[in-house]
Amino acid sequence: MTHMRIFPLISTIALTSCIQATDAQDSLNIIEQLAVSDPKPFVVVEGSGESSKNIAQGVVVSPQGHVLSVGHVAWIEADQAFTDKFRISFRGTGKGLPKGESHIHKVVFKDREDDTFFEHYFPAEMQRQGGSRFIAKSDLALFQIKAEGIFPKMDFFSKDKPVLNQGDILHLCHFSFPNKPGDPFFLINPVEVVGVAQTSSGMQYLAKGYYRVGSSGGVILKNGHLIGIQSSAYTINAKDIGEIPLGLISFQLVWGGLFEGLLP
């Protein structure tokens, strides 16, 4: 009788472990495919002012070229004013992108046997909700690229507001240095949900992990699907040491129903 009780228990544990391992591998396969995709749905958003510009990251969420990013990309600190001048860039070969780019930046890597890399810039307009630049009064903004054609897009994790738990492992996707045109370095790294924060943009979730300065607007994935947009980062004090890409980030939770009436 003792053996009959143990064997089913071992089998159940083994089966559960196998399922969890399969789920983890499926998630890893999805983010690997995203990392090597060309064109990627991940973009860089640039707002231009009179004397300066602001750069953030973002993601395409519709085939028509709607892009989700942070709302604070519209605020030009040097001008102490908002801007309505935006352009959005795709990094990669540009194959498969619609026509209509306003500028193409080309880089030749001499140390990679003259391999080439492109950045395709498209003009974009900010979409307002109830007259506000900020979606749902949070640090979120929606843009539409001015071009005719089909864009690569990212699907939301859920239509309804999702539930997060402490300890959930998510993935942060972002270009390492978005302010450097022609830099192909792209990261998808794990972050762990650890809490919440009350900010000037309302309640945001906190996660700990690795990131690079300039990752605002970076995409947060759950099981390979869009669940959040990074708003801020809280870097470890690195005085006299230099950048330490480890600390806390805060992000806005997103879901399909949040953009009802704004997305096709």
C-alpha cells in the first residue's frame, strides 16, 4: 500500500515538472523568434522640440501601424513644452516594411566584413483619448505611423485587465542604446515582479532585474505577449563606479480593452 501511494505521487510531480518545463521552453521559443524577427514590432519613438528631442522605445500593436509607448516622450524638458512632432524608426533590414519612410539611416560594420544595418524612419501622429495625450491618465501614449501597408505587430496578453502576482517572471524587450542610430543591440531579459509604486502617473508595478538606461517605453512580455510598458527605472547608486544595469523598473499594465475605440 505504501508503494502504491508513493508511485502515483512521484508520477504527478514528474508530470507537473514536465508541463512547467514545456511551458518555459515554449515561452523561450517565442521570445527567441521575436529577437531574430525582421522586421521587429519593436521601435524607437522620437519627439522633436525647438531645441532638443526626447527618445523612448515602443511597440507596434496593430497592422495599421499603431504604436504604444510612454506618454512622457511628448514632453521636451529643454523647451518646457509638449511637442506634436514625432517620428518612429524600425531597426533591421527594412524588408517587409510598408513604403513611406521619411529617412533611411545606413551603417556599415567594418569589423563585421562590411555587414550593413538600416534604420527606417516614419512620420507619426499622436492619438489622443478624450483630448489627452496620456492614455487612461497614465504614462502611456498611442501613435499612428503615416504609411500605407501592413506593419509587424505584437498581440496583447489579454483583452481584459490581467492579474499579476509577486514573483511572476516577465521579460523586458528593448534596444540597448536607442539614442544611437544604427545600433542593432537588442535585449530580451527576465525581470521579477516585486511590488507596486504610487507615481505621478498613478499606480505602477515594480520589477527587479537587468536593464539599460534609455529603456523607457520598453515592452514587458508575459508568455511572449504584451502585458506592460516600462515607464521609469530606479538605478543602483553607481557613483564613482559607472553604470550598473541592475535595479528596479516601474511599468504600466496594458491590455486590449484599455484601448477600446482607439485601435481598429
